[in-house]
Amino acid sequence: AQAKESMQFQTEVNQLLQLMIHSLYSNKEIFLRELISNGADACDKLRFNAISDDSLYEGDGDLRVEVEFDEEANTVTIRDNGIGMTRDQVIEHIGTIAKSGTKEFLSKLSGDAAKDSNLIGQFGVGFYSAFIVADKVTLTTRAAGTTESVTWESDGQNGFTLEAADKASRGTEIILHLKEEEKEFANGYRLRNIISTYSDHIPLPVKMLKQPTPEYDEEGNVKEDVEPKAPEWEVVNKANALWTMPKSEVSDEQYQEFYKHIAHDWQDALAWSHNHVEGNLEYKSLLYVPAKAQMDLWEPEQRNGIKLYVQRVFIMDDTKNLMPRYMRFVRGVIDSNDLPLNVSREILQSNKTIDSMKKASVKKVLGLLGSMAKNDAEKYQSFWDEFGKVLKEGPTEDASNKEQIAKLLRFSSTHTDAEKQDVTLEDYVSRMQEGQEKIYYVTADTFTAAKNSPHLEVFRAKGIEVLLLSDRVDEWMISGLTEFDGKQLQSVAKGELDLGKLDSEEDKEEQKKVEDDAQSLLKQLKEVLEDKVEDVRVSHRLTSSPSCIVLNEHDMALYMQQLMKQAGH
Ligand code: ADP
Ligand code: MG
């Protein structure tokens, strides 16, 4: 066997550990949630791998997490019989290498201990939370299907050591040597309490030893002469797969607890949709709309979107195949009865069952948002403020649901000139002027620029409402959303301005006269500007500015041009 070896943590891991040790004192008990959830993940992984190789079970398929404590030694032990780790995996996952989430986690810290401790789960740095309560952590693990086991040990301050071990059983055991002042956690009552708060809905038994009730004699005294019974393992959490239960049997609190578990969030979800689908396809889904944007909402890759299960067996976290990108904020579970258990990532990419479940789930989320908008406008507005920019990708990404998405969109407009996006397209249409045929909008880099655009002058003068678009995603949205309710969306900055029936006969005569008078000026301007512009025209857009630049109907808007340039086109 190899000798004991000392190794150092990467700088960022060290920083993280310092933080765990010194700063996160407000929500200490989360260490247990994180370590139990790692144990449960490890069991999920084993179960999945065992589908193709059931020798991995090594005769022990009763997957579980066990929690033990020793008051005298001041330790808490968390043990699982999941997939375990090889020596290399230990080094990679909880050793020297900082995960991508680590750096980001550190950059997101606010200094507010309560807030910061809630971020831990979101960034995949849960393991290190052990150091919130422990001044030494000893982890021993053996990977399923291997014979060598290894012990990792660290005080969180001076790197860690690795040493060969001889762990007979598969899986991982973590001993927390509690800090003197954290003694309270080496207590059965306290631990049970934490487990039922945080781990009830983990669909895997979390067990603790139950001390046998002593035997009493006729006088009610404990019998001294009988051999005391050995303590037995007892399941402490409810361990039910919440999504398989009938809706009527699940309380709002249970829905929220489950949400927090799968979403690694500490706040309640805004809304959810729970469905048991039967017929052609059989599956269960439980989909949540969070209240707050996830930290990685704008990263190219996100964690933990929809969890795919097949007949209650966890298969994988999947954001790509089960939800479109414009719904990447949705969290939840889809549990199929139709897919084979050995479904692979490749199969998922082009699978009819997956596609149908995705399509139906998108409808469910749109329906959920639609009824929220209808029944609780304030709640919907808070959703929009968090996720509106993501939903705006919808019309272009998902043409088949364009109409429904369009109704969910919210805009700023010249109706109030306020930056808050709370105008619906339906509101706009209901306020359209007699004879107005189009829905007008202006795009700009900032709200202020949009609001003060010279293109708006004539519209303001005529009292025609214009949508003010200044989110980065707006050009993209508009490219997919060309009409609403049979009315074309028209940029006020593109092409010939034809206000159609909105211009009276007198207006038109007046315009003709101005154009005729300006002919010689136009000629001169064209000569001076030469090939810098395509044309110089008399504009009826402006009432107070002398001139403005106008794009051809089919030119990409200026902003898109800038974007393409930045991207090197
Ligand atoms: P996350 O669980 O979000 O990935 P953690 O910091 O909690 O982040 O864990 C880091 C990694 O360490 C896990 O992804 C896993 O690979 C490994 N790990 C932690 N605990 C266990 C365990 N009990 N069994 C097997 N692997 C584990
Ligand atoms: Mg974890």
C-alpha cells in the first residue's frame, strides 16, 4: 500500500475553506443536508451504473445513507453505500482541483453570512460545508467494483492527507470531528430534527440507530439482569418520491421543501405544476418556476435543470433535451414509464418519447405562467422582472408556441414612458388609434436612448403608442415575433414611414409640398455625403430634430450590426 501523502488545496479551495471555517455561522446545520445529498447522489449514480452492470451492487442493493454520532468522541458520521470514489476521484473532486463553481461562488459572496451560506448548494461546493462544524474531517471511500480504498483527511487549514485504507464495504464514510463549540450536533434529537427538515423528500432512506426501549419489571423499574438489545437502524426521513404521490396528499410545505432540495435554492418557488400523465405516454412531472434567477442563468451551461427519472430511477440531470433554452429557469422532475432504464445521453437527443414529454411540459409551464398572469398580476410581474429576458428568447426559439408566449411578454412603452416592463401586447392593441394597423416599436441600447429617440417624435405628436425596447435580447425576440393578433410589428426606425390611414388628406398634401420645396437641398446633401449614405429623403418622422438616420426595411438593426461586428463577422 502507498504511504501517507500530503497534498495542498488550490488557492480558491483554501479561500473557500477559510470562509466555511470562519464566516458561515448562521445556518450551520446545512452541512448535514449537503453531506446527505452527496450520499444520495452517490446512490443514484450507483443505481444508474448498475443498470448495465449489476455486479456493482456486490450483493448489497439496499441503498441508503446512515447517520451516526458519538457524544463522547464529539463526532458525527455520515455513511452511504453508493458509488464511492477511487483515489484519483478523491483528489479530483474534493482535493486539489477547484471546480468551476468555486471561483464563481467566491465572486458572488456578499459578506452577509446568512445569504452566503445559502449559496453553497448552488455552486457544487457542498462537501466543504463540513468544515463549518468540524475542525477535522476524515473521509474513507471505496469505489464500487474496485478493491482499493483510501482515507482522505483534512483540518481545512493545512491541505489534506491521503492514505490507503481497508474499507470492506462499498461507498463513502465521512467522520466529522466536531469543533468544541459545535457539540450540540452530536445529539440524536438534533440530528433527527435536521434530517426531517431538510431530507424528508430525498427518495432514499436516511437511517439512524434507534436505542432499544429497555425492558421493565412489574414495578416499572428497568430490568437489570437482561442483556440489553442491540440498537437497530431506523428510517428517519419520509423517503418518498414526492412526484409519484397524488396531488391531494402533498402539502404546499412539502412541495416547497422538495423544490429547495432539487433546485439547491433556499427560497420558496413561485409556482409549480404537478402532473400524472396516462395514455399514449405515461409519465409524471413536477415542474417549478423559481422566485429568483439562478446565478448561472446567463452562463452557456447551467446546472440542475430538469432531473430525468425512469420508473423512479434517477437517470440524469438534463437541461438541454427536456426544456428549451428559453425555459432554462424551470426546475423539476420528469419520471417516465416508457423509456428504457438503460437510456443514454445519445438516445435522449433524438427520442420521440423525450420530445413528446418536452412538448407537453413546455405547454404546462406556459399554462402555469398564463394563469399566474391572469390571476395574480403582481406575482407574474415579479416573475417577469426576474426571467422576462429569458422568456423573450421564446418567440424565435419556439415558433410553435409563439402566440402563447407573445401574450406573456411585458414591455415598456410610450404610454407611461416608465422603465418598468408591464405593458402587454393585448394592452397595446386595445389602445391602438382609429386607423392604426401596426404595432410600433423602437429599439436602442438603453431605455433612456429608446425613450428619447428622435424617431418617436411624430408618434408622440399623433398620440400613437410605441413599445420601447432596450434589452439585449429584444432584436432577437423581434426577429421571431413579426406579428401579434394579426397586426404586424413595425420598427419606427426602418424603411419608409407610412402611417397609412393615420395621416389625414391635409397631412399628405402638406408633406408633398415640403418634399417638393426640399428637392434642391436634397440634391446638395447627396453630393456632399456621396457614398456614405444610400439616399437622402425628406422625413415626416421628425417634428423637432433636424435629421435622423434610417435603416432600410431589410437592414439589420444597428444594434445587431454592432453585435455581429463584436463577434468578428
Ligand atoms: P456537488 O455535489 O454539487 O457536485 P460537492 O462539493 O457536494 O458538490 O461534492 C463534490 C463532488 O465530490 C461530487 O460531485 C462527487 O463527485 C464527490 N463526492 C462527494 N461526496 C461523495 C460521496 N458521498 N460519494 C461519492 N462521491 C462524492
Ligand atoms: Mg453536493
